[in-house]
Amino acid sequence: MIKNNKELKRIKLYIEGLDEQLQGGIPEGYVTLICGTAGTMKSSISFNVLYNEALEGRTGLYVSLEQSAKSLLEHAENMGYDLSKINIVIISDIAKLKDKIQDIKSAKGGSLVISDLGTIRKEIKGTKIGPSGDWLNVIKNIIKKLKAEAQCDFFILDSLSALYVLSNFDDPRTKLFYIFEFLRDIELTTFLISEMPLNKSKYSEYEVEDYLADGIILLQQTERFRKVIREISIVKMRATDCNTDVFTLEYKNKKFYAMQGGKPPLV
Ligand SMILES: Nc1ncnc2c1ncn2[C@@H]1O[C@H](COP(=O)(O)OP(=O)(O)OP(=O)(O)O)[C@@H](O)[C@H]1O
Ligand SMILES: [Mg+2]
């Protein structure tokens, strides 16, 4: 059944001032690209969603191909997140996925599940399939199991760019089409982090990702009078009446804020 706009359940970005600008959030189950050059807080914004959803009792998977789970959590602690408030599950050995799923199920609230490069590399080495292209299959298998057995609702891939380096992407358009298809079918709300080139000439590597994605969120660092300002904008969001203005992004008192002219934007 096609849901009308009012019936769509929306997932908050947990950025004060911004969720109000996109009818309350991203439609559940949508695939969104989080684009930005290095250091624009792509990982932090994505982590922030999973952290807050875990506080609300929901579970999400963060696959980190760029930094280790340890480094990601150190960054989060440095930003002031109280990690003791949520259940953090690190999958460091896929052979033990069953036990981890049990941990998620027996936790009181939601869990933030992290799997990193080292874990997946270990799994690939342990199989006979050979190294190229299998990264994707390993990741897909984790997603499927967590969705089916641990009621996982969110998936973050950090980053698509790293996946391209690690996987065999000889026919990227076809491959990407099937990846997006898989993600939509599995009905997880997904963020795909996309590393943009320094000249910001494109949102994603092959540019088809822009069309395949339901939404694009752009993070930028802009120089003004020798001061560098962080900015955020919604480039597109399907089925959403959204404000595509560029907002200043601030992180203070352990919270993200989107501002316009130094003030929260008017709704
Ligand atoms: N406590 C803090 N408060 C505010 N900003 C911080 C804090 N700690 C780190 N940062 C900023 O966060 C930035 C990195 O954030 P993050 O790792 O989310 O960015 P990224 O876009 O994912 O980077 P990369 O391109 O390396 O993956 C750092 O460049 C730093 O300026
Ligand atoms: Mg990052």
C-alpha cells in the first residue's frame, strides 16, 4: 500500500532546528547519502542518530570501514556522548554473531552495534571465496541477520568510498543499482557516507548514487573572513516538503544545532 505523506513515519536527525525543516525527519526506510569533504562531521552526524535512537530503545548497525570501532568510540567520548547510557555491541568476530545477537536481544533498551574493517577482513580471509567483491556480501549477511533476528532498524555505512576501494567495482552502475535495491527491500533506514572530492565537484564517486538515493544531506566547511564555518543542507529528500537552505551547523552542549543568521531557523 502506498502511504500518503502524513502517514510516513519519520526518523529524526536529532539536529535541533533542522528536523522541523523536513517535516520532522527522514521517511523511515529511506536511503540517504551523507556527503562531505574530510572532517565535515559525516561520521559524527550519523553516529548521533544511532546514539539517540538507541536511547529511545531502537537498534542500529554502524559499519565502519574508515576507522576502527575503538577510534569511533573514542571520538564519540571526546564529543561528550555518555556511552554508558546505551548498549554498545562490537562485532569483532562474525563467527560469534549469534552470541552478539543474544546480547542485543537481552539488553534492556536499544543497541548501537558496530562492526569495523578488521572484523570483515578477518571474515574474508577465513573463507575460500577470495578477496574481491566479498566485502559487500559479508556486510549484507550481517545486515540480514541483525534485521531478522535482532530487530535492527538502522544501517550506516562509513563509507561508500571505502567500500569502492576494498571491493571490485568494475561495473559500478549495475552494482550500485542492486545495492540500493537490496537496502530498500530490507527496509532499514540507511545512511551511506560519501567522501566528496576537495573541489566539491560531485556528491558521490559514480554520480548514479545521487539519483538512486532517496535523500542527500550535504556537509561543508566554508571559509568566511578567515573563519571556517560548518554548514549543513538538505539537497534532496523524496516525499518531503523540505527547506533546502544552507544552515550553519554547530555542536555545543553535546547537541547539534542548525542555525540561520545565528538563530534557530523559523518554521
Ligand atoms: N568535542 C568536539 N566538539 C566539536 N567538534 C569536535 C569535537 N571533537 C572533534 N570535533 C571535530 O569533529 C571533526 C571530525 O568529525 P568526524 O570524524 O565526524 O568527521 P568526518 O567527516 O567523518 O571525517 P573523516 O573525513 O575523517 O571521516 C574533527 O575535525 C573535529 O574538528
Ligand atoms: Mg568519518
